Amino acid sequence: MSKFSLYPVTLDGLDIEAKREEIRAYFHNTYDIFEKIFEVLKSDEIFYQKSEPTRHPMIFYFGHTATFFINKLVYMKIIKERINSEFESIFAVGVDEMEWDDLESSRYKWPKVEDVREYRKKVRSLVDGLISSLPLTLPITQESPIWIILMGIEHERIHIETSLVLHRQMPLKNVKEVREFNICPHSSEAVKNEMIKIEGANVVLGKDKSHNLYGWDNEYGKYSQYVDDFKTSKYLVSNGEFMEFVKDGGYENEEFWDDEGRKFLKISGAKHPTFWVFENGKFRYRTLCKLIDMPLDWPVDVNALEAEAFCRYKSKKDGVFYSLPSEAEYRLIYDYAGLRDIPDFHESRANLNFYHYFSSCPVNEFGFNGIYDVVGNVWQWSRTPIFGFEGFEVHPAYDDFSVPTFDNRHALILGSSWASSGNLIMKHSRYAFRKHFPQNAGFRYVVSNSDIKIEQDVYESDELVSQYCEFQYGDAYLGVKNFAIECAKIASKFVKNYTKALDMGCATGRTTFELAKSFNKVEGIDFSARFIGVGVKLKNEGYIAFSSKTEGDLVQKKRVSIEELGYEKVKEKVSFWQGDACNLKPNFNSYDLILATNLIDRLYNPKLFLESVHNRLNNEGVLILTSPYTWQESSTKKEFWLGGYRDESGKEVKTIDTLKAILGKNFELLHVEDREFVIKETARKFQHSVAEVSVWRKK
Amino acid sequence: MSKFSLYPVTLDGLDIEAKREEIRAYFHNTYDIFEKIFEVLKSDEIFYQKSEPTRHPMIFYFGHTATFFINKLVYMKIIKERINSEFESIFAVGVDEMEWDDLESSRYKWPKVEDVREYRKKVRSLVDGLISSLPLTLPITQESPIWIILMGIEHERIHIETSLVLHRQMPLKNVKEVREFNICPHSSEAVKNEMIKIEGANVVLGKDKSHNLYGWDNEYGKYSQYVDDFKTSKYLVSNGEFMEFVKDGGYENEEFWDDEGRKFLKISGAKHPTFWVFENGKFRYRTLCKLIDMPLDWPVDVNALEAEAFCRYKSKKDGVFYSLPSEAEYRLIYDYAGLRDIPDFHESRANLNFYHYFSSCPVNEFGFNGIYDVVGNVWQWSRTPIFGFEGFEVHPAYDDFSVPTFDNRHALILGSSWASSGNLIMKHSRYAFRKHFPQNAGFRYVVSNSDIKIEQDVYESDELVSQYCEFQYGDAYLGVKNFAIECAKIASKFVKNYTKALDMGCATGRTTFELAKSFNKVEGIDFSARFIGVGVKLKNEGYIAFSSKTEGDLVQKKRVSIEELGYEKVKEKVSFWQGDACNLKPNFNSYDLILATNLIDRLYNPKLFLESVHNRLNNEGVLILTSPYTWQESSTKKEFWLGGYRDESGKEVKTIDTLKAILGKNFELLHVEDREFVIKETARKFQHSVAEVSVWRKK
């Protein structure tokens, strides 16, 4: 690679064939870099090691970015055939340390590295072909099938950044130096920081749908806020500047840490930043693959909790209130610096896009109008938790990219790092992590009077999830009983053993909890983490809040607690997982009951689920399906419908008959009945359906 | 104009600014030609004359093509302000001689020609501006706002063609020759026709959404049919060839005419083709503006009934069965001729696009591989009634362009004429007229064994209309009574006089009929002729047929007769009209009742309707509104919602309060109640709503 990392393609242009070639180059460049960084792992055995006990072994990430392309393309019905359904289930989810991530590695048999390499080649060739053949008009919009390719590329760029963090966390014995990955060769004494005044102004954040660069859902929309005058540090906090805090006992003094920080200290036992190594009486510094003498003028790498603790420490010392910058303040710093968005920003001007180094560099190397490292070098933690701008909408291909992070616990990181490229270095990008996560991130501090007031209860602003909360946890309408509870009741009538139940397509989880009243263990699985988050929140925080539409945009706010629902005692039996019913991981098995309420007519290929579901049931296990058979092309391509069409001879095919044909081999049909359910759209409009409930016992 | 008529723009391309200029040139060319052809009217007074008693005076058409742009742009929410709401209501509908066309001219005060000219200028300038400013990406698709501009242009091209027919029907004293409108200067003796064999083949009709030329809704989709070998006449039937039929007493001999033909003869008193004039013992020929000696070798202009009569006459004489070609047979003639679609077809090769003449020309002037006038000269009537191809979908901006013609009574015309341009001369275009309509049309005959079997009941294939038929005329579901009947019952409780009622937003007309049980006269108005057609069909044909979805694509077919509904005795009190509640023609007034069921939350600007509705009521007249207040941006831009939002002070605004505020000035609120209604989507899924019914008496 002469130029290591390419800048992302723009969405507009005039020449379609040229645009295909740009996308192709950008795709291969991304795929190449991703594979290249795995060369730091000393041998294939290392792929099965974890960098962090709470994360997957590296083989997961190695497969994950390739399966992502296939899973999204299948889900969006752009391709019909999988390449390897096993890989595409086990490498599918579990990157974010979310409640529902399945990190119990012993549950999988990880494939051979060689096989994953082969698999990656097949995906590369398939995506390359699609770049030639998919319909393409300019500008590319979110509705374009090629957007899914760009999504896969940008997703892989994120994993280039985060995998480099994981590699850097690997014990030195597991990694080797790679010639192309040049560490910055110079460092010097710590530079003295100083404060620079930034004038207040009204700040407008968010980008328009017509913007000519790829964006994730959280970037679009609009947010405006008046920001008062404030001061910002000229440099990022260097190792040298942070050293004072460490030497002054900052990690031992609880007064500098909040609850979450103290919890982090307790669990991690941290006494200093994670990439510092105390050796022979002094601190050394871990780069990607080797230990070097402490570069005092490079930025310190810390998590948000450590950064906040430093601010408290320095505030006490100086008698001035320091904090991390807010997202809006950072935009004023960006403007003050006179920065331009890529591609107009030349990459030589900052430590990013792998242009200079595969490491940090001195905090006084790249300045912009007197402020240094406004972009590049290391990310800068902010005090703003990520939230959705006004007009926020999820992208249908990746509806849980952002929403589960809108929980007040994910802090935005600003500005990008030496390992950032693609969307990560765009002006409008917004990434957020849990505060205890290590990233290629440090911080700068500000003196500011502005408060952050983001009051969000994510599910109040997520219309579809709120509608489902109302359906499962809200009031009864039109005299129809709560469907989630009724389904659980029917289930307990037909089941013989109560060891373990699966609520497949659990949505917001009401039936999962309800089943826990009779079962010893209940697993709820849903495709979307947006929905799962509700059940998890109810279990962990003891309540959920949502909004119920009344008229137009007007809503009634509702809050339900675990006590009033009566699940306090059963909640520990319940767990939620993200998964695809058409390609479920092998470890989900040995159930006495599998309940799939209103699921089959929403699957992209329901036959895949039905043909293998018996394998996951114990002897005499029961499968219960409920569905109004509302087949629609937006969910299921016509060729995969189980009914609602005429066959070649002109005969009407009904879903119940197809169910009998598919399930008949392995199940006995015990019972069929109709059950109504009502989903409230507004105070005066309801979807009123009649599901057919069919109960099947494994032969 | 150096080149009289431009070829239409293609939808694809690479240069957006260049495409804007192409569209601009094409728009002005269209607008210019349309205005130019009105120069044949001798003076402004003539604009108030009718060419045919069953049509509007010419002033209507002069205004109509300009108001079309504005009405469609307003409806599609591309512009917010009207230019002249009076013009845009009186010039809005009534071109097709449909049951619901309001042709009672005495009901309007037609504006001055000068004012309409001024109005046309304003529209020209607005559209020109939009061509510069509307968002434009290539290729242009049906969803693009610029599509509405193209729709307006192609609509005007149609009226160029049909207005030229009307001008030609004007008495000679009313018209004058225009220098640029050159009549073909040559003619000769009749040429002897002969038959040419065409080989059978499978024919596939219909174009793809991605086709690079503008299309009307009826052109898209797919239809395939095997066509047997057949023979076609080499030439169109000339005046000379048709003369035999006339001289043999063809117009007097009923055996050559079917029922519809005999009815035409009786009403029209026709003894010969409409543009023949019998003068001093011989036939002369009417061109656009003058009478000329009979050009025996030019094609005869006849309607479909005359063409069919000729075929029967010739069949009897020759002992061979002649008929008009089917649409599929014509495609084989087209292929045999080796024709290419525009823009690859050079306009010099045929008598079309005003390239050669403003009249017909000899039938042996333009040949294609031995067959003459396959395109151009005059349209050719076919024996195929227009129908929707598989996959037919209406365009939301013009949902009743085609559907009301899918009635087995509109015959397709093929091939285009000297007066055709734009979409009219495209390979895939499909136009159909009632069989008694004069057009620039003649015919060629074929000897064919193929039958035409198009069984269509339009409303069976129109999902939305069928759903509404089921709602108004179908079964009751979920125990909720028929809403259309219940609304009529409520109305009769509160009304004092029963002279005349208006069912505003009548949809498929059930309430209109129901009200006729108590009112002397009931008018049903709806925006869409697709819906009105149901009520009209019930009134005229005594039944309606529709389909009711059960599961997926499966349907149950239903048929309801006027006898079982009990409307046989009241049907004459009922009439249906097309109209826009937000810009209703002034002649709809003097009602004792105005009922608007589930209308206000579907209007683009409901306030316009509500603020003036009292003017249309008699003293003590009653207004009844029913609505579930389901405000949605797709129907009503948020700024026009009557409720369902918070005002600037944060206060919730509810629709009922806004209704009280708007209507309170002129009405007393008599009564409010809730009424449920259920719309069936499938056998297992229903929209179940609760409308608020409010009854208002005019103060």
C-alpha cells in the first residue's frame, strides 16, 4: 500500500462507473487494512485469546466484519443465499459489552483461522461483484442498496480502530511488530498546558440527509444550543501532565471518583492508565506491539472515568472548576480552529488516517490556530452522553446501531485518533462508549459554566418501541385482554416440563417475564437490540418508561415498575439475547417450550426457522406459534411466504396448511385457536388483529 | 419556432444542470404550441363557444392545462400557495365526458380570456422557476418532484392533440388559418389496399419502471400473450376506400352496427364521417381551418363505431372476417416494420410531431418495410379495451388518470397522428377513448383468429378502492355496525329540511345513496374519480364487484346489487362529482346537510374547507364531521394540522378545540359522540378506529 488508508468516497458525483470504481477501491482498502492489523497477532493460536475478559477472543472480530456484510445484505433482501450460516450466526453479535451480548465462549466451537480467512475471501469477492452490479444512481441515498455496502465498509473501519485497541491490550508475548506499523519516533519533555478563551455562540449540530458523506443514524437531524464563553486547554493532557495526578495518589483518593469510577477502580484494580506499565521503579509506555520509554509529551490514554477524576483533582488543586468539554463546546473549538471537513482537510495536517504514525505523537506537533490536536492523535472524551438529535430516525438495516447507547451511560468521544479513518474522521460523526472502556482516547479540559441537560428516556422517543411497550405493558383497549400474558397462559397449559423456555421474537419482553412465573429459566431473543433493551432495563433498573400516542404528535407518558408487574422475584430467571430466528446460534437449545408470538410473518425466510426448530426442543417439548399471517413484501419476499398466494396449479395456499406440511414431520398438532390482539396507534386508532394460535408437541 | 415540436426529454443523464435546461426548453415548447393552436379561434368571443354540445367551451381547455400544474403541485405539497383558487377550481375537472364531469356551463361565470392569458403567464413563470429550483437527481423517477412537472407537460401535450380535434369541429366561421399550420398540399386518387401476412409470436407488452422515458401509469407492468399469424392491411383505410361503404348505404344499414353503434347513429344522425362535408352533390373534406376537395388517398377520420361498421360491411362483401387489430397484434406490426422508439426514431420518417404537416397526408407517403403509417398520420382504433397490465399501480399525483377508463368501454388507439407529440408518440404509450369520440383517428383492418379476452372489473384489481368497497358495502366485522349507514342515520336526526345534501369525501358513495332515502337530492363529491366510479357504476349498472383480501394475495370476490341494497328507487336522486374540498367550485351550494366523514385529516389544508363551508349551507343547515383525527404528514403537512401538536407556549392543541374555534363563528355545536368503524385489511387484520362525530348547525 503506497497510501495506507484512502479517504471515504463521497455520495455524489456525475459518473456512475467512476463511482463504482471509487467504492471498490475504498472497500478493498478497508478490507486490506483490517486483515493487515491482524498480522500483529503472533500466530493463529493467539486468535483464540481474549484481550479483555469481558470481550470475545480475537477470532470473533476477525470473522465479524465479514459476516456483517452478509447478514445485512440478507436482511435487506439484496442477496438471498448465505455463504456460511454457521459463521454468520456465531460471528453476528456481541461486540459492545451489552447486557444481551453472548460472551460465554465455551458455548461455541470457534472455527479455524484458516477457514475464516477462506470465508473472508468469499465475502470479498461477493461484495466486489455487488459493487459492479447493484443498481446505482447518484447521489447515493440511505435507500440505495449500495448504502448497505458503505455501511459494511464503515462498520469495518470502526473495527479497525477498536481492534487496534484490543491488540494493544494483548500481552506483549502474543504480538509482533509489523514493518508498516511505524510508531512515532520522537518524544520530549512534557509541555506546559495553558487555557485559551473561546467565545460563546449558538451551536447547531447534526447533518442533513443530503450531506455528501456517509453517516450513521445518530448524525442526522438537528440540535441547537447556546453555548456561553468558555476556556479550553491548548493541548490534550499529556502523560507528563497526568503523571502528577498519579503520583499525587489520584487513583487511591476516592474523592476524585464518582460511583461509577469507584466501581471501575474496584473491579479493575487500576493504579494508573491502562497502557502505562510500571517496571523497575518507573513507568513505561505500551504502544501497539512494544514497550517504550514514557513519552511524556504524548497524550495520556485514559477512559472517561479517569479523565473525570483528573478534572476533579485539578479543580481542587487550582481552585477552578475543570470539566470535559461538551459536544457543543467542542464544535466551537472546531470552528475556532478553522477546520474543514474531509475530503477538503488534508490528512497531513493531523495524526489520523494512519498518515503519519501507528501511535500517538507529541501533543504540540499538530496545531490549528493555536489549539492542538483538535482532531487526531487520540480521541477526546466529552461530558455529553450520546443522544438522538431532533428528527433522529434509525436506518432499517441497522436499527440498533445507536438506540441502545442512548441510555445516559455512553459518553461521546470527540475528534478522532491516529487509528481513525473513514466516517470516524468526519466532522459530523458521533461515537460513544461506556465510560470505563479503554479506547485510543485521552482528553482536554475546559472551564465552562454550561450544564449538560439531556433528559432522555430512549424508549419515550422511539415510536415503534413505545408502541410495543404500550402493547405489552400498557392498558387494554377495545375489551381485548393483554396478549403477552394470554400467550404465556396458553403455553403453561400445554407444557409438561418447566426447565427452560425460549421466547423467540420477544420484542419488549413481557411474555419472557410472564413465562418466568412457571419456568426455571426463560431466554428472550429478538433480532433488534432496540426492543431487547426494554426487558433488560426492566430487569436491571426496575422500571421502564415509554410514551403512548394520543393524537398527532401528542403523547401520554407512562412508567411501569417491576414491583407493580410482580416480576421482582422471577427476574433473575430471565435473560435477553440478540439473535436471528432464521439463523440462530447453536447454543440456544434444550428448551421445553419455544414460543414465537407474531414472528413468522416478519421473518425474511420463516422456513429456515421452522425446519430446524425441533432440534432445539427437549423430548415432548412444545412449540407455540401465534400469527395473523399478515404477509408483506417489506418483511418477507413473496417467494418465502408460507401462504397467501396461489400455487402453479392455481390452488390457494394457506399458511396453516404449509405449517402442517413443514412441522408435521417432527411435531404433532395439539391445538388451534384464535386470539385477538390490539395495538394502539393513537387514542382513536388501533390495529385490531386475530392471531391463529397453534400448539405443536415434538414427536 | 424553427423546429416546431421538441422531442421529450429522457429521464436519465449525467449532467443535472443540462437536464434542467432540457426540461425547461421542453416545457416552454409545449406551453408555446398549446397557446399557438388557440390562434385558430377567430376572436376571444369564440373561446366561449363549444365545439361539441357534450364538451366545455374552449375557454375551459385554455385554462385547464395551466391549472393542472398548480393543482397537482399543491396536492403533492410541492408548493403551498395557489395562484388563483377560483380558476383552479372551475378549470380543474371535466374533460373526459365522464358521468361525474360537470359540464353545466351555466353554473359557472367563465373568466375573461385576457385574465386567463395573464394567469397562464404566471403559471409559466412559476413552473420555470421550479425547473431551476426543485431537487433533481438522475435518473428522474416517479417519486421525484420534477416528475410532476413532466406530468403537467405531457398532460398539456395530450390537450394539444385533443384541442386540435375540437378546433377542427368548430364551425368554419369561428376559425382562421394560421400561417405556421401548413396543410399537406398534395393528394391523389385512392390507392388500392392489400393484405400483408404477419407471423405469430409471443408478445410482451408493458414497460419497466426504469425505462428512460416518461410514462403514464397504464404503461408500466407486464402483459404477455401468444398471437397467431394474421394479416394486416398495407395502408390505413383512405377516404376513397371508405367512400364505397358510405355510397353503399353503410350508415343506413343497421346490420353493420352494434348496439352502441346504433345508439351513436341515432343521437348524432351521422350519414358520413364527421369531417366530411356534403356540399353541392359531393363530399368535401374539413381540415383544421378550411374545406378542401376530398383527398381520396388520405386516411379517413372516423370513430371506433364507424370503423367497426366498415369492417362488418367489408367482411360481408368479401366473405372474409375483418376486424380492428388488437393491441398485441399491433405490436407485431410495429416489430415487422422495424420501428425504433423515440428519440432514436427520426421524426422525418412519419407524419407526426408536426414535423411535416398540420393535417393528414396520403396513406402511401410513409412506409416501413412495406406497411404504411404504422405510426403517424392518424391514430388507428384497436379492438382492445384498455386495461391495467400485471403490476399496474396508480401514480399518487393522478390516481384517476387511467382507472376510470378500465371499464371495457374505452378502446385503445394505436400509433399516433400528425398532431401527436411527447408521450403520445412513444412506443409504450397507451391512450383510449370512448368509441363514439372523434379523434385524429382512422383505422387499418386485419384478418385474425385471435379473440380478445380481457375480463376486468376494475375495482377488483384496485386494492384501495376494493378495501373501501368492503368498508362501505361489505360485511360487518368485530361487531361494529356499518359506518356509512350509521352516519346517514345520525344526519337525519339533526337535519330540519331535506331538500339537498352533500356527501363531501363520498369515496365509494354508500352514504350518498343512504342519504337519498331521506333527501330529495344528494350530491357525492370526492377528489378521486377512482372512488366515484363505484357509486356511478352502482347507479348505472345496478351492481358493483370488488375483492376482499383474506390472506397475503388471496381474496374473496364479492358482488353487491342495487336491489339488495334497496337503492333502486332513490338512485335518480343521487349524483357524483369530482372535486377538491379545499377548493370547491362555487356552484356546490344551498345544502341542508353537509356530511364529511373521515375527511378533514386527509385534506392538504383542512382550514380552507372549514372556514368557508357555512357559505354552502342553507339557513339552519347542518354540518356533520366525523374523524379519528389521524393526522399524518403524508396527507397534511404539519403546519396545516388542526390538532395533535403543542403550540409555541407548549400547550397541547387538540383538534376538537380547533374545530370549535374555527366553526364557532358561524355554527352552534349541537352534539358530539364517538362512533367506531372497522376497515378490513385481511381476514385477520383490521383498522379499528373511533371517530369523533360532531354536529354543527349554521347560526
